[in-house]
Amino acid sequence: MRELVMDTAIARRAIVSAGIALPLLLLPGCTQSGLSLTEAVRRLLSLSSQRAMAQLMAPGGFYDSQIARIAPPDRFDAPGGRVLTAILTSAIVRDRLTRQVNRAAERGAERAAPILADAIRNMPVSDAVGILRGGGSAATNLLRASMGNALVGAVLPGVDEGLRLFDNEIVTIALQAWTGIDFSGLRDDVTRKTADAIYGAIAREEAAIRANPRETNDALLIGALTLAGG
């Protein structure tokens, strides 16, 4: 019995040091100093997205990433005669094309960043406790479900601009060599892959924060995630 009392006291001190009270995690919507579990979910997503977007929007953010790098459409790898094979298997041409689509992805991410931030601020969070306890990328999954195709739509103008602006002649060469893919097809492919990469980057940052919430120096996040075991 004495050990149980001591364990309880230690747990309470840990909760207090984290800056959050136990009822905050047990009662959805309950607030502590004006902060709620919904706010904790939004902070988790905001920080995850800020870190992810900062990496992706940096020069070479997509191309230099082993995970986020955008590859040209698979159909560019299809055989189609000597000229096509010579063009598409050229290391120089393929590298230039890959660099271009990844620079376009950076443009897409730049365009999407404010829309993503706004979506996080305003998205409904009906089960904050479940999200905090969900672990992994539960918050990112909620964001993706909430936004639907909105992120793809936000990314597309930047990708379109990037493909037209950066080293555009290489796109023309590739498209002329493989007429089965027109400019809009390439743009849509890169846009979809960019949106997927953004969500993937946010999910990785979310998992990192959950693994070490104290690194954020955010008392609400530390308390909520520690108590949730997320």
C-alpha cells in the first residue's frame, strides 16, 4: 500500500512538472489554463508540419531526400525505339529531368504551406484523446482525411509553375520522345507524388515528436503525449 501511494505521488509530480493535469487527458474538451486536448493535437500537427515543410522547401529538399525524392513517371522507362531509348536512358537527361520535377515539387510545397497551416488551425478534432493515444501518424492521418484532395489542389499551381520555369527544354524533349504522356499528365503525376511526400514527411516528424515529446519544450505536448503514451 505504501508503494502504491509513493508511485501515485511520483506520477502526480511528473504530471505537474509537464504542465498538465490528469483530467485533461481523461475528459475530452476539458481545459487547463485555456488549453485543451484539441489544442494539443493541433500543436502536434503544427510542429510536425512546420518541421517537415522547412526540410522540403529548402534547396534540394525533395531531390536530396532518399524518402521524399520525386521520380519521373514510370512510363518514361518504357522501351520505344532507339531514339527514345537513347534519350531516356541517358544519365544526364534523366538526372536533369529528375532534378526538375523535384524543384517543381519544392514550388508546390511552397504554395501549399499556408493552406496546410490554415487547415490544421481549423480542422475538426472530434476524438482528441483517441488521436493522442493513437501513436504513430494518427494526427497526420486525421489531417489527410480532413483535407481530402485540398492538398493536391494547393500543390498543383506550384508544380505547374515549377515545371514550366525550371530547365523547361528537358521536359519538352522527354514529352516529344514519349508522346503517351503530355505536359498535364506529367504535372498531375508530380503533383500527386508531392502531396504524398508532404504527408509522409509530416508523419515522420509526428512520430519523432511522439518518441521524444520533451524535445519540443512545449508543456502541453509533453504532458498530453506522456500521459497518452503516444
